[in-house]
Amino acid sequence: MISLPGWLRRSKTEPIALPAPPPYPRPNAGPRQVDLRQAVNAISDVVQNRPRPLREFDQIHMKSGDMVLQSEIVADWADGRRLAFIGDGDAISVSVAYLCKRGVLPFGPSQITVFDFDERTVNAVKRFADAERIENLDARLYNVLDAFLAEGEFDCFYTNPPWGASNKGESVNAFVERGIEACGYGGDGMIVIADDDAIDWPKQVLAYVQRFAADKGYYVSKMQRKLHEYHLDDAPDLRSCNLYVSALPGNTAQAQPSRSLLGTERLENFYGRSKEPRVHYVLERKRLNYGKAHDDEYELKPLGGDQ
Ligand SMILES: C[S@@+](CC[C@H](N)C(=O)[O-])C[C@H]1O[C@@H](n2cnc3c(N)ncnc32)[C@H](O)[C@@H]1O
């Protein structure tokens, strides 16, 4: 069982101070007291705004309770720093920014930018930021197969990529590589990938990803195991971990120019067995209000119309 932070175990009327903060700069941060009710309601707003997942691209959404916990973890870890999300169908980016904006979390990143190839996600982030006047939240349409164009603009990256069950973690590594480039081969990354003791492939992927990160000059600085659950019908018990990587001192000196991955062997089984990437972008057909039922989902039968 996951041990919950104190603020999730207490009621709103008895907030408590959490342990001392990590050694990042935390200007003007007050005591860490969080109102659970406000936090859950804020996440509910975010979930309403989230486009429905497309399974063929491994979009599988994290459950709401885990989003609350994860947002607090991410806001704390990225406090005062510029954070790049390499893909974010879960909308952890929006959750973090919104919890900060509403004052539920008294700490958080200075800037959040989402890079995703799904225009529905990009537009949902932008619309939410606009509606809630969240000035430090932005999103850009971007496919990880293309060379990255914002190299070195960030201090840390977050990714919850396709989990690479059928390609020895190569799809994870593609997203991690873009995160590393976003940080100019410096800073820190949080990689959210499968973690399950009962099956083999998550262990193999964890090993391959750690090796890939080490080759790029990063070491594993922390791991939080089996934290998150997903809306995943065929594997409801499969969880993911937070794998933290940090750049070795002086690593920015080995920064390489970003390159396209198109035409390389790294794309085999990218979204699962025999599912190579064939799509540059997922485009939004029409603006949808995700919180409301679509009119093609139901039909109205008038009163007295049964005879
Ligand atoms: C692959 S899903 C992984 C599951 C995760 N729980 C989620 O649904 O966000 C993560 C994100 O990566 C995005 N994505 C998938 N393929 C991509 C690509 N080639 N380039 C950029 N983003 C991509 C998806 O749109 C999604 O938002």
C-alpha cells in the first residue's frame, strides 16, 4: 500500500506542516498545508477538460487520485524551475499549474510547456490556461520523431511515454532523449514507466532506460515504485513508477544537436507489437467540450412518442 503524505490523510480543518523542503530554491514558500477537498476538485476540473485517450497511440490515462498525489510530487520536485512535458495525455502539467494558480500548492514550476503530437491535447492545455489565466502554462504541437527545436530552454523534464513493452524501451528512450535535449543535457528528468514485479518486460525496460540515460550522462537519483494506476482494461493492476534521473556535473559540455529519428530502427514496435508510428500529428477536427456528452452519443425519445 502507498503511504500517503500527511495532507492527504488529514481533513481540511486540520492542515499539517510537511517535512523540510528539498534543497531547491523556494522563494516565498510558506508552510506546506494543502486542502485535500480543493485539490481533488481542481483535479476534477482538469479531468473534465482532458481529451479522450486513443489507445493506438498508447494514450492511457492515470486515475484521478494518483493525479493528485503525482501533481504534488511534480510541483515540489520542479519548484522554481522551467519544466518541459514530453507528451502529456494525463494532463499532469495542467494539474500542477492549476493547483499552483489556485493556491492549493504553495510551490511549483516557474514555467510549464507541453510538447505533444496530439493537437487535441495541445489545444486543451491552451484553452484551460487561457480560461483560468494561467500565464506560465503553454503547449506546442510536436512529434518526438522530429528534431527538437527548444534545446536547452528548460531545467527539468517529465515524461510518461509509450512504455516500450515490445521494443526494449526504445519508445521510452525517444521521449527521454527529447527531455534531455530540452534541458541541454543538464538538469533532471522524471520518467514515468511501468513497474511490476510479476512480469518480466517492465524490469527489462527499466534496465534499458537506465542504461540509455547513463550513456547520455545521467544517473538515477531516485525511484518511487508502483505509484500510479491507470484506466487500462486489459491490465488494470499494472502500475508505474517515477524514475528520476539527474545530469552528471559538467554534462552540458557533451550536448549533441538534436536529430530526427525518422528512418531509424528505433521506431520498430514503437506503440506495441507491429505498431510503427505512421502519424505525424493527431489533428483536432472540431472544438469539443470534453466535460459534456457529444450529441452523437445519445438520442432523445420524446415523451408520449412510444405508441
Ligand atoms: C503515449 S501516452 C502514455 C500514457 C500516458 N498515461 C498518457 O496517456 O499521457 C503520453 C503522451 O504522449 C503523446 N505521444 C504519443 N506519441 C507521440 C509522439 N510521437 N510525439 C509526441 N507525443 C506523442 C500522446 O499524445 C500522449 O499525450
